[in-house]
Amino acid sequence: MRKAAPTPTKISYRWDLVEDRLSWEPGAAGFLGIPSITPLRRADAYTRRLTADGTPLAQAILFSNGTDDGFGVPYRAIYGFTRPDGTLLWLEDTGRWFAGRNGRPARAQGILRKAVEAPSQQATRHDADVMTALTRDIDRLRQHGQAAALFAFAPVEPNAEAGADELRALRSVARMGDTMGLVGHMAILLARSCPPDRAAEAGERIAAHLARETGQSMRHATVKLPHEASHALVALQKAERRLMGPRDERDPLSRALHALNTRTLVMARQPIVAAGTRAPIFFEALARLNERHNALESMEDLIAALDAHGSITLLDHRMLSLAIDALDAEPTLHLSINVAPRSLANADWFRYAEVRLSRRPDLARRIIFEITEQADLAVLTHVRARLLALRQWGAKIAIDDFGMGRTSLRHLAASHIDMIKIAGPFVQNCGHAIEDRRFVGAMIDLAHQLDMTIVAEWVEDEAVARFLEERGVDFMQGRLFGAPVVAKTQTRVRATERRSRLG
């Protein structure tokens, strides 16, 4: 009789905040104790099941005051998940969010763990109460078919946030039954008695009142309910996007295609250092935009748009071209580069790689192709011959974000994988999570038994770096060792050390 698969002790997810889409690791339904994960493919459906006690997820991610400088912003939330039978599962949610075009959260990557106990009532309760009240009131409006308006306000001054002054000014104009509060950098007002055709006028009037009361100009945004949003989370997301204002009218796909056709798409390099010496051994090639005064911008939301459209191969082709040109110009440079399984299966991409690498072992042996572990293993099996060809030319193959899926190391060994990169959320939590330290340590040991090298991502503090070195990790990458930069020349690495590390 076949044994049932054990219930996982943690589960990973990816959240596309722009599309409100959640992608769960296999086994998520069993972890959460629900029949199927399908109903929770959208974030609004998931957040409806969450309690307000502790730190709410929306507060931790959507309305964080952190700034993504290319590495993402860490977050941590503790909340209760309501199961179909009414019982609560207390969860600890940790990860990192990445900014979109307007600097606000566009993508999140995290891990859920079962919390030891329910959170205590703490300072975050006020924010949680605001979110709870909004959710309750908007749900009631929808159920009764009533219209209302959600207004959001923030000072025009860069990086300024709404605070007590704005809240006091809102109270002076609010009517009985209205809901107001501070959510992240915004002051919000849910006006129940505001008809949709008067919402724009009312928003202008309230913003002018706040400006007079606080002495500073105010940005404002309006969301008509329930026509434009049927849930508090969706309404707040739309309000924030409108409040920030679009920096570019083109949608992410159009911007991505435009960047590919211009010189605004550049290759940044982030150092990957040797454990122990901390010397940079190779660099990861990362796609960045360079549209505004040489300030680099992450392409997280643009890459997601290309992938959803089926055009990710265009980006992979361009990045391969930039990487090979850099390798040709700099004989001591070693690079790793991301490639989607869809690109590996694409005849044009593979033919281009063959033309430029098959007869240039001096270039091929200095490149590592990174494939995300979220990829469908059936696809990897389909392109195994091409993986072997890349290795025969001299290149190495790595699996990125290892641990975020359900791939076994032994399966990867059979697929001729040379290197694995431990997913950042596990490394990020090594500083305080004993379970993650054990998981990372076991992964390092097994990888070495299978003659694979291992890279730890998202290394941000010295304590985590020392732990990784003590457990025998080969390489480390993260904020502690340097940000992605665009440069004509890179730090020279001792050739003898690189040969001993990369083989």
C-alpha cells in the first residue's frame, strides 16, 4: 500500500501583486489544511481568510515604507488562516518584495511556516483594525449593492507620509459611519454616502481641505466602490497606484519590448564571492533598465509580463548577446546568466548560442546558465539534450531558487546539473529560524555528496555569512558583498583561486 506523502512543514509562494496572482508550491493545500489550493490562486481570496491579529500581510508588504534598491525589501507577518471548518492555523510569513515601475511592491517571494503560538496584541493592532474595518465595510457595501468611494491622500513632498495631522483633518470632514485611518504612507477615508458621480469632486475638495489644515500640498486618489473594487485589498492597491501616479503610460509588456529595442536595457553584474576569502569569483548578469539619469531600475514586473506573454525568449536572447560580448571583451570575466526553459526549447535561441559558443570554449567555459527550479521538470527533461550540448561546449548548468519547488537533488544530479543556488528566503531566515539552518545545512551536505557546488543567495548580514561558511557553502551572493552595477571593467580575480573554485 502506497504511503501518503507527509504534510510539509513550510511552503513557498510567489505573489504577482500587479495581477493579484498567487503561485503556490505543490503541497500547499495539505499544508493549509484545505481540499484544494485552486480557490486561493488570487490574493484577495487568500486574504479574505486571514485574521487581523498580529501583523497583517497587506500591511507587511503592500504598505511597507522600505525602498527596493535592486535587492528587494524583506518582510515578516504573523496572522491566522481560517480553515473551512472554522479552525485557525497561525502562520509566520517571511520573504522579500520587489518594486515595480513606481517603486512600490510589484512581486513578492516568501515562505509560510506554522507559528508556534498566536501573536500577542501589539502596536500593529491599530493598523490591523483599520484593515479589518475596511474589509468589513466594503464587504457589507457589496452585499447590499450600495455605492461608496475610497479616498487616499499623501503629501506631495517626496518620501513624505500621511500622519496624525492628515488624520485629524480627515476626521473634521468625515460623516457618521465613514471609516478612516492610516495604512502605510496613506491616509484613507471610506465615504459611504458619496455617490460615484460626485466622487472626483469630493476627492478634490477633501484634498484642498487637508492642504489648508496641514500646510502642505496633497496628492489624492479615488476608487469607486464596488464598481472598481469588491475587496479592501484590491481597493487599497488601486488607490496606491493612482496615488503614486504612472511614470510611464505604457503597460509593462510594451515597456519591456521597447527596452529590448533600445539601449535602455543594460546588463548589470552582481558579485558572487567565495566562502572564506570573500573574493569575487564570478558575477550574475542581471537585466536592468537605464532610462532616467543613469539610475538602474529592476525589471521584475517587465520580466513577468514577457513571461506571461510568451516572449521571455526575446529577453534571454538579448542578455545572452550582452553576456557573450562582455566575456569576449574581458578575458578574466566569468558570468552566470538566467535562461528560461522556454528559451532552451526555442530553436532560434539555441542556434544563436551554438553559433557563438560551440567553437569558442574560451567563452563557453566562463558562463553558467541558471534555470529556475520553478520550471516544469517535464520541460527540463525535454531539453536535456540541449543542456548536455551546453556542457559539452564548456558551460556549466545551475538551478536557481532551489528549495522553492519540490525538485530533489538526486533528480538534478541525473539531469547533469553542476550547481544549485539556495532560494533566498531560506538563507534570509537562517539568522533566526533553526529549521531553515538545518534545511540549508542538509542541502549543502547532500549537494557536496553529489559533487555539486552550492551558492547561497540573499546574504545580508555577517552572522548569516559566518553560518554558511561554517556549514561549507561554496559561494555567497547578496547585499553584504555588493549591489548589481553596470561597469566596463570588473574586479580582477586571482586566476588560481577561480580555477580551484569553479573547476
